[in-house]
Amino acid sequence: MEATVKPKAPIRRFDIFAEWNRIKGIRELGLDPEDAKSYGLAVAEVVAARKFYGHRTKYRGATREYIEKHEGTPWWRKMASPAEFDEKIVERMGREFYEKVFSKAIEKAFNEGKDYMDIRDSLRKKWNELLKR
């Protein structure tokens, strides 16, 4: 019997939202996979900051408008990198779990046209139960 691949750490809404937006970056914004990692993580960080701290987010010392006008760089590139996505999302839960289970399940839900709000907790619950075994 094949062993179930388990996450190394509890799966958070943050993880699912970052992955959802990584996929959205590729599919809807036409980003390459590495830029999509930066985009997904940056969007999740902005939403988390607004939720927990209730203020506009600074993008490593500048506002979104300043960065895009003066530097010609998309705001999300200034805020997050592909390496940070790998560290904060992929390595935290475990690369094997991310590649074999997590990413595929999020992509399947995205492809089926499901809403993020409808899948974020149901998927997390199933995966986090694995940590108790």
C-alpha cells in the first residue's frame, strides 16, 4: 500500500491564496511561472496585511504607484520573489507534498471554475487532518 504524502506543516489559507493567485497570474495575466510565484505571494501578503493590520501596504519602502511610475516595475516584483514563494510556501509544507498533492488540487479547483472562498477551508481541513495521523 502506497503511503499518503503528508504536509510538513499545517496548511494555511495564506498558502492556498498564494497558490491560487500564482495560477491566476499564469492563466489570466500571462505571467511566466517564476513571475507568477512572485505575484501570488505578493497578493497574499497584501491581503494578509490589510486583514491583520488594516492599512495600505508599503512595497519595501515605496507605494505601488511610485514603483510603477518611477521604476517601471510591476509592484509585485518589488514585494516578493520566486525564491520567497519557494521558501514560504513550498518548502514550509514540503516540496513533495506541494508538487504531488497541493498544487495539483488547487489547479484542479481553478480549472473547474470553483471559487477560492469555496475551496480554501475544505482542502485545508483534509490536509491538516493528515498531520494528526
